Amino acid sequence: REVNADLLVAFGPSAASDLAKVARIAITHPDMPLNTYSYAQGGSRRIGADLPDLFAIPSIVGFGSAVAAHAPATLTGGERALMMCRKLIPTVTICDPTVTLGASPELSASAGADAITRCIEAFLSRSYNPPADGIALDGLRRAVANIGRVLADSEDLAARREMMAATLNGALALLKGLGASHAMTNALRAVAEHPLAQGALSRILLPEVMRFNRDAVPEKATALAGVLGGAERDDIVAEVEALFAPLPLPTRLSELEISARMLRPAAQVAAHDLATDTNPRRAEADDYLALMQSVQ
């Protein structure tokens, strides 16, 4: 407002795009507190159309926000709010794999695990969206074929491009809705007293969630088996575990300094997460608690 700028540029992880989206609201709606525009308070309809343009340039872990209509925020009073409106989708998103060159094996593995989880959960989502299903499966194929190459050579630009495409596909497909793994990931990040990498959590939680969901979506599980390399749907959990096994990431929640006392409040939060509504099998707080305890 002070310099009459034409647009905002968000470069980096999802937090950069999230902050820019919230700033777009604050810039054009200066007279109302930000929580007025939260999704929980029906704020989506209060967001005007005169938002400044936003150019998003996501880094290796920035795609979830760079193509999406939502922006989570922690306000100054400590209140967590979710802004969600199609007007918040960035005007332009620039996908450049060169910004991911040289990323550490741990960061590359975390980004890859997150992309794989998004693609699988979007495909298994109970919502009906055939184009999103195709996007998710295409992203999963690219990730399965290239995650090992990226970890073997951090400068392999062709593999980086394919992993970026997989991540973009997962981000686009999530508009269909996600599932229990993301519900728990969001919840654990909300209750933890320290930052948690979404991909590291996904690597731990996804196999258990797939075991929980497998019988609820037999036809889709069979389709996943074909992409993952298994012969039939009963193989999909083992195939994901084999895909994740070489990743330099923790395999238990305790390795992320997530204590047992955090699990029950996280389970309560997860049961009310939007991703729970589209999980193929209904999960309650007790289900979430049991899932997290199994990998504690």
C-alpha cells in the first residue's frame, strides 16, 4: 500500500506463498481483523476481488500452496486460522527445477515422500474427480521412477524436473481432497512445540494409513498396485514401504521428538481436519490415536 506495488512475489517453501496470500487480504482489507476472513467463520465470501497479483515460485517443498486456494496462518493472538478462497490462488506459478539442484538428500527425500503421499491420497480420496485421478497417477509414476535418481545424484536436472512435475501433480490433485495421513500430519504440526517436516511425517504415516484404507477401495488399490509395481492390491503397502525404505528419513514418530502425550490431542485435531472428510474410510479420533501409536 505504501509504495503502490503492482504485485507480490513469493519465492521458496509453502510458508512464503501462505504469507503472501494472507498479505493480499491484509493489503486490500485493512479495516477488519484477519480472523474475519477465516474459512471457519465464513470469511471466504468476504474476500474481495481486488487482491494484488501474486507470482509464486515454489522451491522443492513449496507446491502445496503455490497452486492452491488455501493459506493456513497463526495470528498474533496465537489463534490458528485457515483462509480458503479461489481468489487466493496465485496469479502465476513458475516451476523451475533448477532451484532444487543441490538440495540435501534429506530434503529431497522429504519432498519426494510428500509428493508420493499427496498423489496416493488424492487418488484414493472418496471425492469423484476423474481428471484429478489421472493427474495423481501420472505424478506417482514420475515420482516412483525418479526419486532414487535424485537421491543418487543431487545435480541430475532431468530427474529433478520429473520430481518437480510429480510434486506439481500432487499439488493439483489435492484439490480433490486428501486423506488420513494428511489429517494426522496437519494435527501433529499443530500440537508440536517444534517444526516438523511434512514429508518426514508422510514417510512414517502413509503405510499405516494405506493398511487402514486398503479394503475400502479395492479397485483403486489394484490400480495403485500397477503403478507401484505390485501384482495385486494386497501388495500396495509392501510396495510403498519398499519405496520409502532407502529414504534418509525417520521411521518412527519418536525420532521426530513427538512424545506419546502429544498423540491424543493430535488425534482430536485430526478427526476434525478437512482431509478426514475425503479419506476413503471414515476415521475417528480413536482410529487416529491407534494409527499414531502404531508408529510411535
